Amino acid sequence: MLYMRKELIDLVEGRLRDAKEVLTSNTKSPAGTPYPKRSIYLLAEKYIREHLRKKESPSPRWLVVPGLRGVGKSTLLAQLYTAFAGNDGVVPIYFAMDDVVNLLKSNLQEVLEVYEQLTDINLATVKKPVLIFLDEVHYDPSWSAVLKVVYDKNPNIFIFCTGSSAIALQANTDTIRRISIERLYPMSFTEFIFIRTKKYPIGGLKDKLKMLLWDSKSATEMYSRLKHLESSVDEWWKGVPRTELEYYLLVGAMPFATIYDDEAKALQAVNATIEKIVKIDIPQLKDFENKTLNSIFNILWLLANSGDLSLRGISDATGLQVPTIVDVLDTLQKTELLIRIPPHATSMEKQLLGSKSTKPSKYLFMSPAMRAAVLSSGGGTTLIEKKKGYLLEAAVRLYFYREFINRNFGSVMYFRDDTEQSSDFLVERSGRKIPVEVGLGTKDCKQVLNVMQKYPECPYGLVFDDGKLDLVEDKVVKVPLKFFLLA
């Protein structure tokens, strides 16, 4: 115990001495190129500046940033720390909780106590502004209870935490009231282009497109108004080659992968991240047997290589029981490596089963880069070329997750009935159903029209593809990807 105590003291002393140097190095690539600042940086910077100015109506002073491994949470923390640690009168504190818990078998409570002893700073009474930066805070299950006490005792303290996607599950209702949660997602296409070329979005265009796509009264109204916006959309796309979209679908959604000039190396880096999710993050969430853990890579391969895979099909391929597969998929969803798409429940099913459906859920990769990396591990670039449509589907699903589900903007399901009529997605918003089909190249409207015939309450249908803006039978709007990717 005394030996571990000395190691803990050494760690705290080390962080007091070299935190800025360590974190400064984490803001740059191995070649010394500064990593780009994502849009969430500006929001977090604003919160911290307002805390330091002690505004009368302060912004939140406890910010938690959860997200999929590899989306840039630790880089964001390092960028913020290095921006503010040198300010006169500011007390910066930084710890990586995976080191504290895994290497020292300690916890947040102990590390803060040692910090107070070594610095003679009492966190409950210090008058200077204190900025506490904690990376991978979820490694200590008691993090929220410990920080709640710190937060409540002293208004001079600002807390910034990063953690896994399931981090909020560790905080109780009382603590959640104090926390501002800002999720960090894989990059959108426009964010990717901004980081690559510094091309700014056209002010207000995103909101206009989003409103037209999901809140128009009819297909004819949407078509007419999109037509008026086409010149603005084309103006943004000037100088953006098609290869940028292809690179985005391959690896561009993951910030760290964009520093590689070689696509193969970028895909290897994404695969390394997936391996860490499976070997490090999943065991924290669920205690699976080794056989099950070793089968997770096979499950991911099966999902990446198929547009529609049943639980029984996964069971037959892996030898795992269906209940175990359900647990695995649920855990992968908690890491945000996968996103679950529930099936649409018919009126009869809702009467008999409540909101449930007898059909299985579908699971898509959170990021197209993740799906591309898994495909590359088993089939190389040839297989990726054949499955490009799947990568676009993952990009659309990421859009729905970011803009709909986590903003309570609407719900997203997939639709398939007993006659095998289907659509890639069925969006429910404001009591309306909107069937959506997605594809590279040009795609027909047959499936969308069939779903609309089954559900007269559909105001219109949408097809996102590479074709021209078009209105079909006054019911379906064919929306080119050049519009959708800016929405």
C-alpha cells in the first residue's frame, strides 16, 4: 500500500511538472503538424473564457464530452489545456484516469487528495479559478460522485471531462443536472472539408436545407425551394473534387486518419482503434468470455460485409448463442462503434406488442471509416470498391444519429413489411412518416413509392443519390448528394 502511495505521489508530481509539455505534444501529429480544431473546441473555449471572466450569467462549468474512441476527445482536451494552462492566476489540473486506475490501481478521490497535499491547494476554498481536465474519466466508476462534491463546494472550479460513449450511464440523476454533455461525433462531410481546405459553410444554408428536407408541406414545395437554393449549393462545391467525397467515405470521418497520405495506413490506423474498442473498452462494459470476445471481430466483419444480417445468421457463422449475440451488439452500441436502427412497428404490432416489433433491429457502423476499415481487413480495396454504397449508408446513418436522435429532432427506423416492401430508412417527425432511400449513382423511386402507397400519411418521400434534382409523380423528391451532404 505504501509502495502504491509513492507511485501515486510520483504520478501527481510528474503531472505538475510536465503536463503542459505532454499535452502540447498531443496537439500535433508525429510530423509536428498541429491537429485541426473541431467546431466543439470553440464552444468549450467559450465556456472556459466566460468562467474565467466570472460573468453574471455564466455558462456551464462542468462539461462532459463523450464519444466514440478516435473522434478526437483527448486531442480536444490537450488543445484546451495548452490554450489556458499558461494564463496568469489560473490553476490547471490534468490527469488521465486510465493511467490512474489501470497502472496504479487508484482512483480520482485519491489522486485529488494527493494533489492537494503536494500543492497546499484546498479545492474547496481556493479563490483562484481552477480548471480540472480529466481524460478517460469513465475508468473510475465513482468519477461523477467525486466531482459533484468538488463542483458544489467551490464556484471557482471548472471541470472538463472526456469519456466513452456510455459515460453518462455512470452519472446519477442528481449529478446529471449539473453537467453539460456535448457529444463529439465522427466528422460530418462539411467539417471534413473545412479541416482539409478551410472552406467555410455558407451561413444559414445548412438550416435551410434541413428544414426543407424534413419539414416541407409537400414534395412540390420542397422541390421548388431546393431549386432556388441550387446555385448556393453549387457555389459551395466549387473547387471540391469528387475524390474528396470518396476519401471522406473511406477514412475522412475519423479526424486522426486524415493525417495519413497513404489510404492503406489510414485504414490500418482505424483498424487499430477498433481493436482497442474490442480489447479495452468492451471488457469495461461487459464481462464476456474469451470465446465471445474473440468472436466480436467476426461479428463486425459479417455486419460490414452484409446489408441485412439476421441474428440466426450471425449465430450460425460464429457458433455463439443468440442471447450472447444480442449482448455483444448492445455493448458495441454503447461504445458507439455500431448504431442500432429499430424496425418500424405496424399499427397491429403496436396494439399487440406496444412499441415493439417482431422484426430484428439492424446495426450499422457509426462511421463509414469504421466499416471501410473492417472491410479492408478481410478483402482489401477491391472489396471496399464493391461496397461503396454501404459506406454512404453509414454516412447517412451518422447524420441521422447526430441531427435527429441525439437532438430529439425525430426518430429513424428501417421499414420492411410482410410483402418485402422496404425503404433504407423511415423517418418519423412531427407525426409524419418520410421514407428515405440512399445510393451512389442513380437510384429509382420504386421502393419509396411503394411505402407511400402503404402509408398515406407520408407527405413525401426522399431519394438521395448522384442524379439530378427531380420531382417524381409529385410525391418523391430525388435530392442529389451535393444537397444532402450540406444539410
